[in-house]
Amino acid sequence: MTTTLLHLEDEQTRLTLAPALGGSIVNWTAKNGGHPLLRPSDQAALDAGTPRRLACYPLAPGSNRIGSGGFQCPEGWLALAPNTVHDPYPIHGSAWQQPWQVLRHEAAHAILQLSSEVPFAYRAQLSFSLNEGALHIELSVTHLDSQAVWYGLGLHPYFPRNAHTQLFAPANAVWLGEPNELPSHEAVLPPDWDFNTLSTLPNTLVDHAFSGWTGACQIVQPDAGYALDCIASGADYYLTYCPLNQDFFCFEPVTHPINAHHLPDKPGLELLQYGASKRMAFTLQYRVLPR
């Protein structure tokens, strides 16, 4: 199946989008040297037909996993079924599994929109802009269901990784849970997961949410000779996924920790009435490292 792609570019980088595949980014590359700034996607990745094989996709109206088969809203229980074959929990909301429409497309700017009825009625917009090597992404949702619902947002970018890749992402704590259970409490950062200083990625599995984040992040790729200086707004948490023996890792700016719908005070979630909106943004600035 042929996937229609959108192409954007500025003086320093090129961006490719696949609106029909969950509003995903396919590739973001540097013009000088052709370095992939996000995990590169080839034709086989596109043909797989899932955003999980691409470079980045939106998380709405929630991020990561939700336990207990749903969650409580002011007017009653909202049931949720698993939405993948490999996870017992519904994960990452519903926006990534639906085609988005193109509202606007210019040389360095695009706006996509999704009108969803799953798992309730909402409208989402994604804005992508390139300017002097900076990729700016805005994600917003507007609640359109008569019942008020708890909302969260996030972005799920994949980044290239090798033994020298470094991450700076200051946080105060990490969310942990009992064995085989979803996270339930905050804990002190273990040394291998402490990115308060620029550090190489650990050689152990990391798949956790971090709190106390300022929104600042830096990803350094010494072998490719560049860094990404990043800043998020409207997202006080991030998730880091470092799988074993893979050439990528994920750094996800999000508004709430995993399973926040069942945590005390629902940290980071927002109860939206009909017509109310929520937004977040993430800017990634490409910077060539000095030789």
C-alpha cells in the first residue's frame, strides 16, 4: 500500500510526515552529511503500516499504559480494552492508531488534524515547523464528548543510539512498581538512570517515567558530530525507553506518569469538560558539534 508523505525543509534539515499513519514523523535528517536526527525509517518500515516502526508519533488522549480495564470519570466508569496484541493494557491512547487529515502544508510548516470517536469524542491537532535547524511540534486536544474525561498528552520520538550516545534530562525521581505491576510510587534515581548530568545510556533495560523535569533535554551524538538541544512546555514528566541490544532509544515528553489515572491525585492529568482544550509542545534544535 502506498503511503502519502509530506515533505518539509529549512536551511539545515528535512522532515517527512505520514499523516495516514497516526500523524507520524517518518524521517528527520540533517542536510549536511545526511545524519538521521530521529531513528531512520526505510520503505520496509513504512510498509509495516504501524507508527511503532517510524520516527515519532503523538500520544493522545493519554500516554503509556492504563490499568484496571479503564478509569473512573465524574459521571461513571470509562471502560478501555487493550489496543495491541502484545500488551495486556491499553497503551498510548488512540490518536496514533488513526489516520490524520492535512489542514495545511507549506515549505517548512504543516498542520494535521484528527477527529476521533475512540474511546470518546475529541479533536486533536499536530503542528510541525522547521526553522534554522529547529523542529517545533505542538500537540493539542479539544474534548467533544458530553461526559467530562481525564486527559493526558505526549510525544513518542525514537532516537539513534550507539555506545557513545549521551543524554541530559534532569529529574528528581523515577516511578517504580512491584514486580509485574504498573508503577505506583516515586523512588530515588539509581546511578545508572540519573541523567542530571550528561551521561551515556545504561547497558540495562530502562522503561520508566521520571518526574520533577524542567522540560530541558540534550541528546548528544558524538560519532555523528551533532547534538539536539530540546525544550518541552506543558509536559512535566518524561519517559525513557532503552531496550537491550537495539540501535535506538526513546525519550518521550509527557504530561503524566504511567497509569496516572489510578494514582493518587491523578498527577499530570486534566479533567476536560466539553469544548475545553489541552496542549503541549516540544522543540528540538539541531546543533553541529565543534570538531
